[in-house]
Amino acid sequence: MAGRQLPATIRKLVAVRASPKFREILSVKTEPTPKPGDREVLVKNRFVGINASDINFTAGRYDPKAKFPLEVGFEAVAEVVDAGPNALYKPGQAVMYLQYGAFSDYKLVKDKYLVPLPELKAEYLPFILSGNTAAISLDKTGELKPGETVLITAAAGGTGQIAVQWAKLKGCHVIGTCSSEDKMKFLKDIGCDRPVNYKTENLREVLKKEYPKGVDVVYETVGGEMFDTCVENLAIHGRLIIIGYIQGYESDKGYIPSRTLATLPARLLPKSASVRGFFLFNFAKDSAPYVMKQIQYYNEGKLKSFVDLGEKASAGPFIGLEKIVDAVEHLYSKKSIGKIVVDLNSKDLNSKL
């Protein structure tokens, strides 16, 4: 940034081998600070986002041919500190990006991958990955229509919170699953019509009793028994979107087979229902318009954004590169509400993981 001397070296987190055991395989790599080339900028990351799929990535499940050591992390809100020739952004500009290797204090990024922001604010971060996953999948894959009944699993999480609100903005009735009374209150606050704490209520019984005609669209991120329950309760022409199967991510295989898979064709055919997969990186052309629409809705007060910086976590708050591992483990503790974010604005560059 103008007026500030850049460091001689930068730090980044890398996975040294393929495994979902996040803490065991991470290392801090130090290398010379890169100089931006044509249409490139160097950004100083301020906030980075935590995702359930962080450990899928380190396990090599997205790219079995990935070479290690592997740079990790997907997204960041950052400030431009140096710009190469013809770059669209100048030092001092707040930006957001979605690129592998975001778990670093500085990163070189091509300007075409940056989204300009009015300020360095953590609340913008959920929109680029979690929010785009929710909004694009519901619109493009779920073919969401006003008046439909939508079930969001893990509804109080980083992507669930946007999915609930997006479905409400589309004029739908929303059911959301969660695991605590605090999350129940949170879901009511963001407009969820029927929060369900699956630890105190039986979701299958709730759906059978209160929604006998079934659910039109399911936003499914959990897998296992939850997937089975969702399939059983699809409506005529119902669409189940597979966003993920977090229940199995920490296992070596990454996936826990569902009981319904063997009978899935027989369950779907009579209802003309369908199960559809969604992977955000297959919808790259939709990314920019959807993230800008979410930013617009947020600035207009139509869309809320909640971030969890670990203030209430036993290992929190999440400040500094060294806290990323704690933040990932916080996600899997099921105690977080909203999008988990790590603030990299730490002066302690010598801390250990």
C-alpha cells in the first residue's frame, strides 16, 4: 500500500500430504514477497473464510492429481497493497476473491478474479462462496419457484443462513434444521418459518405430520440419515440438491453411504422427483452477478450476513494465521452460528499452529 513498506517475505498455510486430518498435515511456508505482473495485484488478506470442504480439499478429493505441498483456503476479503502494469485496482482498494491458497497473509491475484468492496468488512465474505453456493444452486439447480416449500439442512451455518434468506426472498416457505436452541432462535430471526432442532425433535415425524404433501426443494449438506429422510419426504416433482455430505468429511473415505441409495430409482420415479448435484466451480459464469446481487441486497437491508469470529469459542477469538486450524475444528464442533471467519490482522507472526 502507498506509504507502507511491504515485508520481504510472506507466509501461507500448506498441506504437506493428502489427509482430512487438518491439524496434522498443515505447515507454514515462508517465501519471498512476489511482485505483481501485468493485470495482477498483491493483496493483504484481512478476513478469510472457513468451510467444511477445507478438509475435503486437503484430502485430495476435489483433485486426486493435486501435488503436495498444497496451498489451502478458498476465499478472502483483502486490501490491494501493490499493483502491476494495467491492473484495474490500485493500492488501498478493498476487494474480495475466491481462489485456492487464500490461507496466507499476502496473495498474488489476477485482477479479473477480484470483486470490489466499499470497505474491509467481514460481513461481505459469506457472499462469494457460501452465498453463491446457496443462491445459484437454489435458482439454477433447484429451479426455485415462489410459493414452494423448501427444506434447508444445517440451516444455521455459513451457507445455510444465506439459503434460508434467499428462499424467503423468492417467496417460499422455509424449513431449517439445526442442533441447538440458540440456533433455533437464530433461524427464526432470519425468517425461517419452521426451525427444527433435530436433537429434540424427530425431523422425519415433523415432515410427515406438518408437511404431508412433501417438500418441493431440499438444500442438502449433511448426508447419511439426513439424506434418507429428505428423499423420503420429497413432494411430487420434488428436487433434492446435494450441496455436500459433511457427515462423512472427517472420515478417511469422505462419504458415509445412505440406506436409500439401493432403492433411490424406485423412490424417485413415482413422484417424478430428482436428486441433483451442485458444485460451485461448474457455475463460474454466474459467480460475479450473484455475488454483486447479494452485496446489493445486504446494503439495502434485504439480506443479513452473520459471521462467527470465535468470540465464544473455547479456542477463540480467531485472530491470526495460526488460528485457522482452531476455526476449522470449531466448524466441526457444530457450535458455530453463521459463517466462520478468521481475522488475519495479527501482529504476532511467530505463533505456532
